[in-house]
Amino acid sequence: MRVTLLGTGDTTGTPTVGCDCDTCTAARERGVERTRFSVHVENERTDESLLIDFSPDFRYQFLRDEVPLPDAAVVTHIHFDHLDGLGNVFRVVDDLEVYAADETDPETGKSVAETVRDDYHYLDPVTVVPTTPLETVRICGLDVTLVPVEHPPLVCYGLAVEDPETGTKLSITGDTSYDIPEESRAVLADADLLLADGIVPASLCEYHPLGGRHEDPDGVPRTFGTKHMTREGALALAEELNAAQTRLVHLAHFYPADEAFEEPLAIDGEQYVL
């Protein structure tokens, strides 16, 4: 299983358009970037590729990192920075199965699968496959399990991707607070590589209108506002899940420049062979 981090940034990415903050300036000077979130998983045994989320930067990411076009894909939720790149497959792929959760979202009255189908009904190559969370499906020769996480007000999912022959495992938290249900944690546990949402350091919670939540015993917030984990929350979760290796993703340009490119914060283009 070859994992390529196509996009490791939050909704605006780093550098952010029109921003000259120290972190965005440092990214330009270093020649590094964090485009909108997407992960490419290549099953080298079957010569198939699975894409996790459709970044609006789809075209650029695939040209930059020269990874194979996807044979199938998973959509974790319907926020634009995870879905709106799907339109890029027009005239690029002949057919593409897109897996998405089949649970109805009380906020929208539709499941993620229904929203993807309705929004991209004009894409003839795309077949949406409604998928039941916590039930494993075989995609591109890999066992994939969607798990509910907490990203209010919309439903959102993390996932585990496991090679049935080698037992190697990739876990992705998805966009989530620290308050991930126990049954989801059980699926994500014991990964060879964990990609965890860690949007900002906990110290920045004082600037969020809602502050921080899910404090540790020392009072350090593990959730920034309500939707994303802090760096400290993501690392605490990684320890609890017994992850062999952890990279933090969905990172904002609000990290101070002297912290923004330190381990274990990921940048685009990183590759891991599991």
C-alpha cells in the first residue's frame, strides 16, 4: 500500500491566497505547500488506486505528484474542500465508483451518497455507491470501513483502509473534534499510519469564538471550537489509538511560523509505503 498525501491543508490551504503572514511567507520561501485535503492510496498488488476525498486542487495535485488516476474513491463529507474536486474527473476517467455513507443527515435531509449523486448527476462516468458506516467493503483490493466522527453540523466520517493480505492499515480521522465515538475509535485503532486532523495548536483556542473543548487533565483543549482537533488533541488520540506513525493533516496557516513545519505536521507530497 503506497500512500501519498496529495493535500494536507484546511479549507484555504497554505499559503493562503492574499495572505502575507509569517507562515504563508515561510511556506513560499521553503517551496512547500498544503493544498486542500486529499489522500491517494495505491494497491501495488492489484495496480489499482483509491482516492480519499476530491480536493478542489485535484488537477494540480495529480499533475504535481504524478500518481495514477483513481479507480475508485471515497467521499468523507460534503464540505466543498473535500468534494468539489469531483468535477475534475470529467473527460479524465472512463468510469469511477464513488463510495459515500448512506446515513441520512438530519441537517440536509440527504445522505452523503445522495448529495454526491445529486450534485454531480451530470458526470456520466461516476457511479455513486451508498455505503453503510461500520460495515467493511472491498475497494481496489483493500478493505475499507467508514466510521462516524464529529464535525457539526454535518455528518462526517473517518475511515480505515486495510490490506487483507498483509494486514497493513491506514487510518484517517476525517474532519472531526476529539469526541470520536468509541466504536469508531476501535476501527481506527492500531494503524501503521494515522492521518489525524490537527487544524491548529491548542494555544489558539483563545481566539476561537467558542474557545476550546474536551480539555485534558491539564486543561489543554483537544478540540478547537467544535469541528476540528487541536494538535494536542490529535496527538493524544494517536496515542490512545496506538498508531505506529502519525501525521497531522487538515492544517491551517494559523500555526506560528516557527511551529508550522515541525514534526509531525505533514506537507503535501509525502509518501509512505505500508
